[in-house]
Amino acid sequence: MKGWIFFILCLPTFLISYVYSFFIASKIAYLPQSDCKPEFILTPQDVHYCSDIYAIDVFLIALKTNPISYLCLFSGLYIIGFLGYKIFAKIKGGE
């Protein structure tokens, strides 16, 4: 039962911190190229628009600029792990 309570608490935490990455992506999309290109990590430097940034770069920039984004990472991993455990236990007949 404790696992389900923590699972329910992780859902809004994950969703709120996940939505934050959309705000970062929209903020980067409107920057001039001279400001956004130094932020690129995996996105090639020869892209024509700042809005062409890769999603992984948005995620990495979010982790670098806002440490609360780590909540998204850890709560997402917990959600996936908990659901995987419950499915595996159900298949094995443990519950």
C-alpha cells in the first residue's frame, strides 16, 4: 500500500516538472541564434533556427539550469519501476 501512495505522489511531481521542459523549449525557440547556439549540446551547430533544438538538449539544459528537473527524472524512474514491478509480480502470480 505504501508503494501506491508514493506512486500517486510521484505522478503530479513528474507531470509538473515535465511540463517545465516545454517552457524551456519555447524560450529557446525565440532566442537569437547567437544566444541559443552556445546552449546546444547534441544539436548540430549548423541548424537554421533555434527551434530545431533536439529534445535531449532541452532536457539537458533543463537539468543544468534548474535542478528541480531532477525530480522529473527520479519520479519518472520510480513510476516506470513501480509499474514494471507490479506487472512482473502479477505475471509471476505474486499478488
